[in-house]
Amino acid sequence: MLQRRLIPVPALADNYIWLLAENNQCLIVDPGEAPPVLAALRRERLTPTTILLTHHHPDHIAGVAGLLATYPGLPVIAPDDERIATATRRVGDGERVHIDAPRSDFEVIGIPGHTRSHIAFFGARVVFAGDTLFSVGCGRMFEGTPPVMLASLDRLSQLPGDTLLCCGHEYTLANCAFALSVDAGNADLQQRAEQARALRSRGEPTVPVTLELEHATNPFLRVDAPAIRASCAQAIGAAAAEDRVTRFAWLRREKDGFRAST
Ligand SMILES: [Zn+2]
């Protein structure tokens, strides 16, 4: 039997559509457009069996109709949100998704914050996290508040360290620039930034990445780390920085306004 493969398909400006393949069959996660997926399926000689969706944003679902035109009847498993009209099954936190081929069992994890119905699919040491957790960063809070988003990140953070994070965008380089501004002395982060620069200069993706490396480098998973606490205390005062939700909200706000000086 051939090995199971995770294939990031670049799409739109900086999205990744994920394929999880075994033998000649695959799952498709978050198809924001159809053409690059159809090309990848042809190139890799894969037949899709199921589409998984993490949230309703067009850059994650707009390709579903085009895929169904070529592969009618593909199941579309999505969060319980009426804004996703193509769903054939709607799932929420705590539900399990079993797929026959490639044989997989996913746990659905509710991770609201970027959107109110955002979910992740976790199974077989892989998590499809959409736009909630990025490598060295996190999503914007379009439909959630800091405590809600932080609770979602905490849940992803508790998955095993060898879990591979598959996220919806290639944002790692920009995220490293921000992370270094609040966690400058972090040797793991410096190394990750170098590695990401080298990968991107060769046109290669920086993901998937282990959660273990994210724990060491991602400021949004490091709200309790002494270096992040110190940066926050310096910016908003030691008393305010005592509260971890306040530290997270400060980080997210800083990231929103951050422009790399290069
Ligand atoms: Zn999104």
C-alpha cells in the first residue's frame, strides 16, 4: 500500500486547498476554487471521495460547485451554517466523521472566533484548522471575541504535539516578522523564520507543520510564555498584562496594525 500523502494545493492569492490521499483516492479540504484542484487530481491520478469544509468564507468553499460538476454526488461535510448551501451533512463540536476511503476517522472540534461556526477536523495526526490557527499566527476575529478565539486556540493547542497543522493560508513569513517583534529572543522562532524564507524562496509551502513547533514559535499559543508576558507588560503595563485574555487581545490588535519594517 502506498503511503498516505498530504498535498497542499496553492489557490487564489495565498490559500491552500488540502488533499489527503491514499492509493488513488483522496479527500478535499476547503476548495476555494475548482481549477487547481482538478489539475492536481489529474496530475496525481486521484479520485476524490469527500469534501470537507471548515467555514463558510468564499475562499474556502467557492470551488465546491465546480468540483460537483465534474464529480456529481460527492458528499460535502460542513459546519452547521446556512451560509454553506452545498452541504450534504452538517456537523458540530464532538461529532465524528468516518470516511471509507481514504480510510479516516475525524473528530470535529468547534473553534469559533474567525467565524461563529468554524470547525476543525482532527484525525490520524492531522488537523485541518481552516483560518483559526496559522503557522506562527492565528486568524482574524470576524465573528468572535478574544475569549472565544483564545478558547478555540487552546483546544487546538491541546492536541498531540506530533499533530500536523494544515491551515488555510500561506502567511508564515509575514507571521514570523510580527512574532519576532514581540518575541525577539526566541531561537526556535528565529530558526523557523530562516527556514520559512528558504522554503518560500524555492516556491515551497511552509506547511504542514507540527503543533510542537507551533508551541515553540507561535505567539498566539505562547500568551503564557515569559517573553510574551514581558512584551505585553512593557506595552500596556504589568497589571493589565496579568490577564491572559488581555494579553491575547493585545497580540491580535498589534498584529492587525503591524507592518514589517523591511
Ligand atoms: Zn476565512
